[in-house]
Amino acid sequence: MSLLQQLRFDERGLIPVVTQDVRTGAVLMQAYADRAAVERTLSTREATYYSRSRGEQWVKGKTSGHTQRVVSVHADCDGDSLLYRVEQTGPACHTGAYSCFHQPLLEEKPSQTGLGGTLERVYETITERLATLPEQSYVARLHAGGLDRVLKKVSEEAGEVLLAAKNGDRTELATEVADLLFHTLFAMAEVGVSPADVAAVLQGREGKSGLKGPKEVG
């Protein structure tokens, strides 16, 4: 008996599905699927669900363009819920938010101020604001100037980093590096490259003797 045949659908013929962004690890949404929707997901790698309100299947992104390419599907230990791990295009929530889970009841208190987690949170904020373009937002204003304007800011901030480092000003260097990282993340978001994509490249350069530089890889 295949694992698909062992899934436990409820009395309505549905099974809950949790959807996770494979790049960031963020939980994007929770929905339901019937057997036909699960089978379609497995065969096409397009995230397919079942709408309880409309009583029909729906493919994520068919109308909005915010598609989900399914990387993997896992059942839980009881076979009564599924995990879709996807490559998300655009926001997952109908409100325009990156994730449907954007209303905190209890905020996380980071145990440490690690750079990696901070960069991912900044990137998520940038992508959400690019999706919603709120008024008075710096992200919205810079985005309106086009990609060339964003790239000009990256170049300008890189020059400021060089100057601060040359002057040996530690406080100014930290500030300018933060500005450079922010605008680099902005450029990445505009093009659709995530921090996880960059991390994968760096991880591929890790060898037994340590991290390799770009010219040492190949």
C-alpha cells in the first residue's frame, strides 16, 4: 500500500496542509486538500488545495500569479496532515503579506542578535512591503524609482563602506555596512533572490580546509 493510500482524510474527504517556504523556512499558510488535489500536487508540483467555501479545487497562483512550486510533500506520523515545502513567488497571503501568519499573539524574543537571522527578517520585511507598497514607506519610494535606482544605492553605500574602513572609523563602518546590506537585500528582493539562495552558494564553497574564495571554486 502506498503512502498516499494510507493518508487519513476526514469525514469531508479533506486533509489539512501546512505550506512552508523552502528558502526561508517560514510557514506561509494552512489550507485543505482532497485526494484529487493531493494527487495533482504530486504529479504537477503545483501546490493544489481544496476550497471549503467554494467546494472546488484551486491551484495557488492561477489568478494572482503568486505561485508555489512544490519541492517536497511529507505526511505527518499519523498520516492525517501534510507539509508542502514550496518555492514561493510573491506573497502567499491574499492580504499581500509574505505569510498568512503575520498577526503575532506572542512575539519571539531572540536569544542572540545573530546577523543571519536579522538579515532574513529584514529581507522578509522588504518583500512584504514590495508586495503591499504602503504609503510613506522608503521601500515603496525606492521601488518606484526602478531597479537602476536601487543598484545606484548599492554602489553608493559600497563607496561609503570603503571610506569608513579606510578611515578606521568602527562606528561609521558598522553603520555603512548595515546600509550596504539593506540595499543589497533590496536588490535581491527586486530580482527574486533570497538569503537562502546566497547561503547555498556560500555553503557550496565550504571545503574541508575552510571557506573557499570565489576564485578558488571550480
